[in-house]
Amino acid sequence: MATFEISIDDEKIQELLRGDRGMAALLEPILNQILQAEMTFCLGASPEERTDDRQGYRNGSYQRKLTTRVGRLELEVPRDREGEFQTALFQRYQRSEKALVLALMQMVVQGVSTRRVKEITTELCGREFSKSTVSRLTGELDEQVEAWASRSLEEQDYPFLVLDAMHLKVRRQGAVRSTTVMLAVGINETGQREILGLETAFGETAEGWRRFIRGLKRRGLSGVELATSDAHDGLVQALREAFPGLIWQRCQAHFRRNVIDQTPSDHRDRMHQLLDQLLKASSPSDMQRRFEEVSGEIEKKAPEALKVLEGGLFDATAVLALPGKYRRRLRTTNMVERFIEEIRRREKVIRIFPNLESVKRLVGALCAETHEEWSTGRRYLTMDAFFEWKAIHQTQELEAEELAATAPGAV
């Protein structure tokens, strides 16, 4: 969409300064102008503009209320004569907002919230909520989240997979308990990122990860060549069972912390330098050569760190098998961890989820929203070099098999 200027009239500014409606007074005209700009982009022409590229004509507007964390907004949604204009503003903005509000509302309805939570929900929506209201409002959002979470993954392969987990506090069985949310991001064969799915479990166990990954495979996940994660034994085992022969990349950020934790404080700056040399090697053989050069120094200064380094360095540099252009973005789970930070930002408002369904609703809505942005936005990776790399290795494997079959003594 083309760049445009936003203007706020004096009345709205005075309303903001008086504190009558707070930030809602500022957000409302901004969103109204964004809606008009979206219509201009859709039609290919601004109001009264004469152009050969025009795709239609305006036909007034209708009022739409949008509930946000800063208050209820009264928006003027433009219409076109053919009735084809549809704004993405409500669907994308309100889905995660609605999930947050619903979680707060449930805390009030179920009697597990504080007086402050009730004040928040009243401030957000202008009224308190009955159980029937909560039930009605959750229905549509749950359907949207379920449609996203159960969608087919069969249309494309996903060569790269990144997985991580987070822990949330949820009220279950009369007590507040830690609950694990497992997340998976895939990069498909066109180079676009997608959030593939989420799974909740009572703990981060091998069986939980196995169930999650099997569910992704049932939906059609295939073509995985490399998976990046932390060194959770259950997760690594589940990945290798589901995708035999895949390259497992141990998250370098986690690995670095593990090594530094075992390094004496007066040697940690030097250890960071040595890790940079090893983790940024140009090839597996280059990494091995560098390690042999520095292992003596590490053994003398940080023998416990050396044990951790020897035990995980191969897996932490597995990404060196890929062409250089893919290594930086696939060597850590930072991609997922940044998304987890977004979930945490909403979670701080709730602190303790009233039930497991509210976790799935809020996290699922954020997943669906971010998935749309990623899958329709800029391409994350160009995949040409990967497919060339894959073709070369497949040819080499076939040649090796043929050679083995013709060797003396072969059956």
C-alpha cells in the first residue's frame, strides 16, 4: 500500500488531553484513515480521482465497533458499489485482542480473579460479562483457531523445522500448575515461514513431543531435512523417530550458555571468543581443525566446560553441512523465541490462565495471526541453493549405492 499521511483534528486532540477517552480518542481516527487508505488501494483511486486504473467506486460507509485494550472504537468502514471490499483490519487485529479479553472475562466469570481483573475487563469492554456472553463470544474465535490448527500441510514440503517450548501457569484441578506449550515453525519449499502448530501438555516430556510431531505428520508435514531445537532428549528422540536421517541442529544460543555456565568467571570472555571461532567455522573439517588447536587451552583453563563442548559441538555445528546462506538463520531457535516473547507480553496481563482452553485460545489466536503475516509477507529464505545442494547429495548417494552393489563380494 502506498504511503499516506495521518491527520488528527483539534477536537480529538483536546479529547485526548482532557482524558475523556484516553488513547481510544487517538486510535480511532488513525484506524478510520487506514480503512480509507485500504479502500483507495483496493479501488486503485482516491475519492473523486480520475484514472484509467480505477477498479470500482465508493458507496458510503457503515459503522463498526471494535473492542481493544484501549477502549471501544467507533469506526467508519467504507463500502464499494459492488460490495467486494473486505478489510483485513478486523480479522487480524481483533482475533488476538478478542482472545485476550475473553481470557480476562473467564477469570471474572469463574471467580478466580481479583477485583483489579474485573476493573480491567470493564474498562476494556464497557461492561461486565455473564457466562452466556462468554460462551457466545468464544464460539467464533474457537472455530477460527481450530481451523488454523487442523489445516492440511500436504501442499508443500518443509525442508527446515524449528521447535521450542514455553511454560505457562494454568489453574487445573483446584491448583495453579505449570503447563507446557510446544510450538513448531516450518520454512516451506518456497522459502516462506509458517507456524505449523502448537500442542499443550502437562510437562515437556518425550511422549508430549512425540504426540505433537506425530500430529504434524498426520496433517501432512513432510520433506524435513534439518530441524533446530534445544537439547531436550525427548524432543531429539521424537524428531529422529519421525524423520529418519534428518540433520539435527542443536541451538547454538542454548549450547553457548551451557558451555559458559561451566567456565570460570575469569575465563568467560576468552571462552566467548573461542566459541565464536568454532561455531562460525566454514565447514565441519574447519571446525574440527580449530577445535584441535584450542582444546589444550580450554582443558587447562576450563576442564568442565571442555566436557560440555566435546559432548555437543558436533550437533551445534550440524548446520555447517548446508550452504553458507542458510546457516545464520537456522543455527538457533531465536525465530521461535522472539514469537514466544510476544506471547509473554499478552500473558503478563493474565498471569494465571483460568483453564487450558483459554491457553489454546489466546496462544492459538496469536499463532494464526503471526502465521498469516509470515506466510503472506516477505520471503524468509531463497531456496535455490538448497535444492542444488540436495540434488548433488542425492546423486552422490546413488553413485555410492551403485558402487557398493558392483563391488566384489556384493550380494
